[in-house]
Amino acid sequence: MSKNDDSMDKIREKKKRFLAREERIIEKALQLLIRDGIDKVTVSAIAKEAGVGKGTVYKHFLTKTEILVRIVLDYERSITNNLRIGIEKTEAGDPGAAARSYFHARLTNPALDRLVQQLESRLEGDREVADQMEELHGLRRSNIDALNSMIVKLIDKGVLEDVPPEYHYLSCWALAQGAVEAYFNVSYGADVEDKEGFLRFVANIGITMGNKGQLLDNIPSQCLINVTESLETSES
Amino acid sequence: MSKNDDSMDKIREKKKRFLAREERIIEKALQLLIRDGIDKVTVSAIAKEAGVGKGTVYKHFLTKTEILVRIVLDYERSITNNLRIGIEKTEAGDPGAAARSYFHARLTNPALDRLVQQLESRLEGDREVADQMEELHGLRRSNIDALNSMIVKLIDKGVLEDVPPEYHYLSCWALAQGAVEAYFNVSYGADVEDKEGFLRFVANIGITMGNKGQLLDNIPSQCLINVTESLETSES
Amino acid sequence: MSKNDDSMDKIREKKKRFLAREERIIEKALQLLIRDGIDKVTVSAIAKEAGVGKGTVYKHFLTKTEILVRIVLDYERSITNNLRIGIEKTEAGDPGAAARSYFHARLTNPALDRLVQQLESRLEGDREVADQMEELHGLRRSNIDALNSMIVKLIDKGVLEDVPPEYHYLSCWALAQGAVEAYFNVSYGADVEDKEGFLRFVANIGITMGNKGQLLDNIPSQCLINVTESLETSES
Amino acid sequence: MSKNDDSMDKIREKKKRFLAREERIIEKALQLLIRDGIDKVTVSAIAKEAGVGKGTVYKHFLTKTEILVRIVLDYERSITNNLRIGIEKTEAGDPGAAARSYFHARLTNPALDRLVQQLESRLEGDREVADQMEELHGLRRSNIDALNSMIVKLIDKGVLEDVPPEYHYLSCWALAQGAVEAYFNVSYGADVEDKEGFLRFVANIGITMGNKGQLLDNIPSQCLINVTESLETSES
DNA sequence: TATGAATGAGGCTTCATTCAT
DNA sequence: AATGAATGAAGCCTCATTCAT
């Protein structure tokens, strides 16, 4: 029996070390991707940085792309967790809580957020990792469900404007996305002295945009001419 | 004299055809880039699609990267033109005109806008095309100057909130940027039935956000807790 | 008749201009080859330098290689002319005249001489210009005949050592060849202050080497151990 | 402990095989370069000939050019070793030993010597390998120092003519260089039946040229007219 | 006749992935 | 189990040559 316990312990410890190493690989990959840009990072570099052989990396991940997907998924899970807490708070009576949690989560580490944005746009459409990307979409879908139900209630309460619910969360997503880009944009970056101030400003917009009474009351009506009047859907 | 005229004509026609071909290469490159993704497009493919030899492509562009920069610059110039017109209208008394023009320009062809976003983030930091990217930054800087002067006036008039002027145009930039991403995001795209409706909604937010009286008056104060409280600047 | 004369004149003039242009192409090619190195010179560059179109170059020369062969042949002919005059003088009683003429011809424009050396070693074995290279060899063969007959006489007179006659002219060729290389060698070039002095020194060696009484009388015999004792012919 | 020994052994053996492979690549590259000419040899061909993949070649050498430089450097080192031994013997009282060693080294494998000549002239001025070429020049400089000191002594002893010391070693270098060229020259090669005899003849000239009493005493004075009278330095 | 835009074969190099040790 | 040397597909780019105008 002690023998069994022993070997069980050993196996357990082994697994632990295995997972720790996996974490280390991800972590170092992240570091390199942010530092050098996606195009410049090779599997060799990741392995070296993580202090393991290239072969070992392939024991943990079937392909290089899987490392990237994993980063995207890990990040999305973390965002999701934060969002869920926010949604709960909103449901509990604090209407701005969800947006606040969400923006906070996304703007806390803009470099990482931006990296994940870029990774997602590269991975989308890669047949090789369609399954994992489907997991990402699954996460999003469940968020969407929660958000929709939350938003419908807020609309009913008259807090939010009565537009299709997805308009609300997509605007938030879009603003967060863009703010991160702006944060790093070379053209603009230089002249924003107080970057945190800017993110705070954006977050506040995000939290309030779509709130009832915002759009239509305080501005000259001619501003609301349909800006996408001649909008063409560019099909590909 | 007729001889001179003749040869002049011929030269002119040649140049015209040359430029037409260049346009064709760009156009086909654009098509492929949007259709297949930046990583998948090779110079060979562009050449084949444009119906020319690989060598011909290199007669028009020094490197593959130059094709990409060219696309970015062309697009930025077009955006700039639209923005300028909008700024003039704003100066002439229509406060929302600039934002409206800007959003209209950026959301008219979202696929192209998104491609250019992705291109810019890849080209940034490429020594090889530093000069042309500098041109991009130059364009942006001159826009920024015009915007700043416009925004300062609007702040003085009490139309816009009194925050650093760059907050205003960066928010617009960010929202446009993000809206385009949202437009194509696989997770979300599916459930936006009325995509144009969404873009219109976003544009209207963009046009009004930062308007005085929007942020602070109509919402419960607890919403304005600093969302970036623990924001860390992620150094790269 | 005047008509005929006219057209004859025109044709003649045309030919003259054609030949003048050919000369110009060669001349500019030479310039570029010496200035930039053989690898760096393109047909385009030659055409531009000569002020004609690429197509025109191909009216004069079937291939790029033919330009190179032509340069080699032109040079060899010039060397041959000088050598012939020298040989005649030697036959007329001045034993060193041939060597003197030869060295003078080859060391007058070392840069050109070196270029031609390099060209020859690249063209040798190129099937495409086998014919023209054969012309080069023909020139050389006729020189060799003249030299052999001259050298045999000098050996008979006791002026030159009695070794196979080719040893004598090949030594001269080799020394000239190597002196030119030395002239341009980066490692050595720096420390030869008086480059002309060096060429003069070499030329004088060339003129006297192989002269009877030079080799065996004045040096300790142990110096003459066969240096190529273990010489292996490296066949390819 | 045995474990440590084991892994040490394995690592050592691995390194040995790695170096052996590198040697193989060089060797096969050499073979191809000599057989087909520098222009015709591709990295692919080298890899195939060496029985390895193209990628493997790039594990050993950063670029194709580095292979070439390596060949040049290896050869120069071997020549230097031989020369050093010769210089020591000369210092020990055998005046011709240095020249003998040198000629022997250079004429032992003329095909290789010629290849290296050609490689050097192509590599010179290639920024990419400036460092390694500097190593070549360093080797040469140290040889030059040793030679100069040796030659000065021989001049003082009255063995060599009193001209700038570099004239002596440069003449040797030049003669060796040229002899190798002559050896392979298609025009001349054919009619030298006893190629080794020729190299021996040249070597003997090399060993004695510049010896005092050689140049001026035994030849009619009119031979010594300045052969480079009208010599122009051709600037590049 | 002169031109130079167009062509595409072919070279160099990178790097994800495999597999023998 | 971990390693990293080996692999080769695939991409970018050059330039000699052609040919329509």
C-alpha cells in the first residue's frame, strides 16, 4: 500500500511539474510575443526562453498555433470571469457594474489585451485550430446570453436605450478594443501624456454610452443624420 | 511637330497604362489580403491575380512590404480628406460634422478599414519602411493639429467636455477602430442581424461622446468609480 | 547615281554610328565592371551608363556574356600587339625587348588587367561562348609559336636557360598576373607605398628571370631542393 | 558518476559528429567549387552533395558567403603555418627556406590555391563578412611582420637586394599566384607537358629572385629601361 | 530602329516540425 | 522523458532576356 501511495505521489508530482512547465512556456511565449511582435517569435526562442528543448514544447502543444490559441483562451477566460462578477453586481442593483468590470479587466494590461486582439485576428479562419477557436466562441456565446438577459432588464427599467441588446455590449467591446489600440498607436501615443487618464476617460464613456437620454436630448438634431447613409457592406 | 506630339502622346499613354497596372496590382493585392488574410498572401499570388509576372510587381514596388505600406497610406489619405471636409463644416458651425465625416469614412468599407488596421500594426517598427510610416505619422500629426484647434474651440463654446483635447479625438478613433473589429468578429458577428444598424448606433455614440453634460449628469455616481484604479502600464 | 551615292553615304554613316555606339557600350561596361565588381554590374546598368536602352545592347551583343568576352578579346589583342612589337625587337638583337614590352603592356593599366583576369576565369568553361574563347586561345597559340621560336634562339645563343621554352614565357605571364593581383590586394596594398616602384621591380625580375647563370650560380645549392617534391596534382 | 560520464561521453560524441559534418560540408563545397566554378555552386547543391538538408548547412554557416570565407581562412591558416616554419629555418641560417616552404605550400594543391584566389577577390569588399576578412588581413599582417624582420636581416647580410622589404615577399606572392593561374590556364595548360616541372622552375625563380647580384650584373643594361615608364595608376 | 516594361527561372534563407538518441 | 540536430517546404527577390510598340 505504501508502495502504491508512493507511486501515486510521484505521479501526482510529475503531473504538477508538467503543468508548471506548461505554464512557464505560455508565460515566456507571452513575454516574447509582447516584446518582439508576433512575427518575430519562433518556437526555438520560446523554448530557449522557457529553458526547455524545442521537443519539450511539442510535448505540451501539438503545434505553434496551439500555443497562441491557448494564450487567447486563457485571456478570454480571465475576461469572462471578471465580466461575470460584474454582471452579478449589476443584477444586484448596480447598473454600471458590468461595464466597469469589463473595462477594468480589459484595460488593466493593455499590452496583453492588444496581443490577444492581434492573435485572435490571425487565428480566426485557421482550420488547424478551429476546435479551440470554437471554444472561444462558446465562451463568448455564454457571455452574450448573460449580457443579453441583463441588458434587456436594464432596457425595461429604462436605464439603457431601447436598441437591439447586442448594440450595447458590442459598443463596449469595440470601445475597449479601440482604446487599447489607441494606447499603443505610434502616431497618437506620443501626444497622450496621461495615458491612464485617457483610459479612464474612455472607460467612463463606455460605462455610460447607450444610457437612455444620452444620445438624443443634448445635441443638435442635425448631428444625428445617419452617418452610414451610404454604407456599403464590403463583402469578401 | 506632329512627330513630337506623337511621341508625347505615346509616352503619356505608356505612363497611364503603367499607373493603371500599378492600381490593378494594389487592387488585387487588397482583394487577396482581405480574402485570405495577410499571412497567406504571397507576392506570387498577387502577381498571378493581377495577371502579371512576379518581376512586374517588383517594377512597381521595391519590396512586398512597400505594397502594404502603400495600401495603408492610400487609405489614410482618403480618411484624411474626409476628415478635413468634416472639420471645415464643424468650423462653419455644425459641431458634429467632423465626427460624422470621420465615422462615415471609416465605416463605409469596414473590411478595408480592418485590413489597414492590421497592416499598420505589422508595419509599425519595420525599419525597412520607416520613411513611409513617417509619412503616415505626418498625415496624422497634421490632422491632430487641425482637430486640436477645432476641439479647443468646441470646449470653449461649452459643447465638449473640458478634458485634454486628445481624449476626444482618440475616443473617436478608438470607437471606430473597435467597431470595425466588432463588425468582423466571428463570435459576435453572427448575432448582429442589422450590421448597418450597429454601425449607425456606434457612429452616433462617437458623435456625441464627450459632449458636455453627457457623462456626469445622468448616471448614478457610483458608476464613475475609477475603472482603471489598479491599472498598470504594461511596459514592453 | 547621286542617289546611290547618297544612300551609300547614309549606310556608311549608319554603320559608323553603330560601331561607335558599340564601342561606347564596351567602354561603359568596362568602367562599371572595374568600379563595381563583376557581380554587381547588370545589363540595365550598362545600358543606362551608355545612354541607350537595354534592347539596344542586345542589338549589339547576343548575351551579356558576349560583352564580357569582347572585353577579354579586345584586351588580349592589345597585349598581343605590344608583344609582337617586342618580339620583333628581340629578333632584331635586343634580347630583353619582348619581356619588357609584355610587362609594360600588362602593368600599364593594372585595374583593367585584373578585370580581364577575373573575366577570363569566369568565362572559361562557359559553353555559351566557347567559340569566342577559342578565338582567345587562337591568339595565344600564335603568340606562343612566335615566343617559342624566339626563345629557342635565345637558348641556343646561351642567353636563356635551357629548359622547355614554355617555362620562360609562362613564368613571365605568371609574374605579371600575380603582380597585378598583388597591386590590388587589400592585405598587401596598404603597405606598398611606392606601387609603381614595386611594379618596376617585378618587371625587372620578369625580364631577367630564366636568364642563364641566374639560378644556379649564386645561391647555396641547398636552396634548390625540389620544392614541389610532394606535389600532388589535384585533379578535378 | 557513471551517469555523468555517460552523458559527457554522449555530448562529446555529438560534438565530434557535429564537427565532422561541418568538415564534410566544407569538403564537399570545396569539391563542387573547384569542379563547377564558384558561380555554379548553390547551397542546395552543397547540401545534396554533403548528404544533408539545406537547413543543416545553415546550422553550420550563417550564410552561403560564410562557407566561402571559411574556406579562404582555413587555407590561409595552412599557408601561414608552412610559412612560419620556413621563416624559422631561414632565421636558423638557411636563407632560401622561407621562400621554399611558401612556394611548396602554395603549389602543392594548385586547384585549391586557385579557388581561394578567386574567392578572395569576390569576398573582398563584401560588408557582410568584413569581420572574417579582417581576420584574414590580420593573419597576413602578422606574416608580413615576420617576413619584414627576416628580409631586413637578409638584406643586411647582403643576401637580398636592398629594396623595400615588401618588394621581396610581394614578388614571391605574385609569382606563386600567377603560377597557379598559369597552371590552369586553358590556353597555356595544354602545351605544358611537365606541369610539375614548370612549378618547380617557377619555385626556383621565386626562391632566388631578388637575391643580390641577380638583377643588375648579368644582363645588358638596355634591358633595364624602366618598363613602367608611362605607367598610370588606374584609380577605381 | 530603339526602347524598356514584362517575364519567370532560380538563388538564398527561415523556421515549424520530426525523430533518433 | 527530454532534447536539439536535421529537414525541406515555401517565401522573397534579382536580373538576363524577350518583344510589342
